[in-house]
Amino acid sequence: MGAHEIRIRLGGVSRQRAYQITSRADFPKPLADLAQGKVWLADDVEGWMKVHRRDLDDSED
């Protein structure tokens, strides 16, 4: 899953917000850093979102 897919899964957040989220210490590490950008395992990202999504909603107020 690339950054664009993560943005979509997070409800259409901005590129800047997606960068902030994917840079968090508790966010899964990328599987690879390709020329087009970083990619993550979809299962890792989905699992992280299940645990942290409520926290993200609260921080955007």
C-alpha cells in the first residue's frame, strides 16, 4: 500500500497529514522505499488503523 492508498483509507487526508501519520514512531515501518515512494504491507496498515483511528479523529479537531 502506497501513501496515496493510505490517504484514501484515512478518509482522504492531505499529503501533509498522511506524512505526519506515517512518520509516527508507532506507525508500521515501510516494507520498501521505492523510487516512487514508500510502500507498506496493507495488513500492517489496516491493523494499525484499527487500534489508532479514534486517536487520529480526536487529534484533527
